[in-house]
Amino acid sequence: MKKNDKISYRSRRALRIGGSDGSSTLLLATKSGCSLPVKRLLAKEKTEGSIPFTRSFFMGQKLKLLIDTDIGGEVEDAMALTLVVASSEAEVVGVTTVTGDTNFRAHVAKKILSLLGRKEVPVIPGIGNPKTMRGWEYNAFLDENEKIEVKSQITASDFIIESLSRNPKETTLVGIGPLTNIAKALDKDPSIVNKVKRLVLMGGIIKPPIFKGKQIPRGFEYNFCNDSLSAEKVLKAGFPLELLPGDITFHQRDPWPPEELVKLKRINHPAVKLLMRVNDIWMVEMRKNVDKAKLPLNFVQPWINDTLLMVYLLKPEFFETKEKVFKWQLPDKYPRFVESNNGIRMKVITKANYRATRKFLLKTFQKLSS
Ligand SMILES: [Ca+2]
């Protein structure tokens, strides 16, 4: 939609655009149809409080998101979930958890949703093995003596299949963890490839970025490396695919500048307070990983990755993308993407406006406490 375009609509509808000064404008459309200059509407959109309503009215329904996540480790998945739930432009239809102790992860997702007043959102533990958990994760999200209680009558893969089949082409499946659950769903019902609206993934590294003169090791990308066979299966299946590769995450030079992190820490909302607690613990854990990888110590940063993907869904104008075709190669345990004339077709995020992303995140989280 461009500024000089016109919006035309033919059903009988009324739209009231509210202003922060209490004023409002009623716009009417009749069966005979009419059109309004978008420029005028966009000017109205700048008025605080009217953005989600006007956007959802003209751009269609809210974004329906089904999120498959390894929430419960670093803060990122929880922050990503908080963002989309806090945003009035998205509707989370369900959360499935993957890798490690998926019951624990489902409990964390439930906890975040409850703190945000959305405990009715279904959360389904998926495929994983508790023995592969790293341990410290239990201390970060849970309070002392907090019991993990998650029950589900359905498996995560069946939940994915059912959700996509109930509303074909309406739901965006978002993968911000290893792709084990999605690969399982694909095994059971290959037709989900045509039922999903978009499959949007965080994972892979296309060209290892350099940080402070050192190349980021491929193993720092976790999602595709953790279960590369499932990743290969899902990527090659023919989904309408969009990818945020780890390159873009690691191109951030100053992921959360201290003065902005302080503003996040000042937000008086239990969900954000929990995120900040986990972030502080994660920084200590990350220092150990960075020591092990012999990377510069200033690599210990609150990197924005899964959350960046959610911002892409909500604010695509902050990003640049390119249609690309890749061949998948697995010469060792770390996958490679080689550009090719035929292979896996996808839309790849190539650039991000990190500053705008952080500003949007901060504003959305601040609204939680107002
Ligand atoms: Ca994740």
C-alpha cells in the first residue's frame, strides 16, 4: 500500500478513527462503493491508539500465528511471545514447544501467557528429551517451589495439523526453535504444505558474519544445527517459506544499548520483569559459551533474534527481503546454504532496521504497564 494509492471497499461498513485528544472521525462505505485517499488515513494513523484498528480494518484480519518454540532457555523466545501477545495486530492461536524438556517449556509459555492475561491460548508440549536440557534454564524462569503442570490430550504435531486444516491458508506457522515438531507434522500429513499461509523461520547461517574481527562459528546457530535432518525435511517440503538467518541477528553491533535496556527494566509489568530477570541470568551463561568459543568478551550481548522475527511479522517495513534459491548441503553437522538456480525457494530477510525494531519493542512493552 503506497501513500498515493486509494482504498476502495464495497461492503457496507463504518470505521471510526479515534484521536488521542478524544476526537473521532466516522468514515462510511456503502454498497455502491467509495474510495478514500490513503494519505489522509495514514495521517490519521499517526494518532496514538488508532493504528491497530485502521490497519486491521483495511489490511484484513489480525495475523493468525501458530508458534513452535524452544522457549525456556535464553530470554529470546519468551520475549518474542510477549511481543506478539502484547501486539494488537496479532492473534496467537497456539504454542507448541520443542527440544529438551518440552513440558517445562510449555509451562514457561503458559506462565508468560498467564502474566499477559491470555492463559486460554493452547500450549502443547512437543517432541523432546528432558535429559538434553542444560540445567540452568530451570532456575531462570521458575520461582522457588514452582511446580510444572501442563496437560494436553493432543500431540504438538497433531495440533499443528489440526490448526492448519481448520482454517486453510489463514495461519502463519512460526518456527523459532529446532524443526522437529514441524517435520513430524509434515510426516503425518504432507498436505499441510498447502494449508499454511506462510512458514516463517528463524534459523541457519548463510554467510558467517564477522564480529570484532572474528568469524561467528556456524555452531552458534542453534535451530537448524540442533536437528538438521528435520530442518532439511521442512525446508525441502515446498512450504511458502520466509527465513530470518542468524547472519542478520549477528550483524547487530549493539543489540540493546544500556540506556535502552534501562528503559525496558523500568517497565512495571510482571511479564517484562520476568524477561529482564532471565536476561540477566542469560548474560552470565552466555559469557561461559563465549569463553568456550574463544570469541571476544563483548560478544556477550542481549542479541535480538527470535524477537526480531516477530517484529518482521508485525512491522515488515523495518526489513529488506530477497527471493532466493538455495541448495542445502550438510558436509558436517552444520548446514550450508549455497545459492543455486534450483533448490529451496524462499524469501530471505537481508537487512533489518535494528533501531526501529528496538523502539517498537520498547513502545509495545511500555503499553503493557500503562
Ligand atoms: Ca528459540
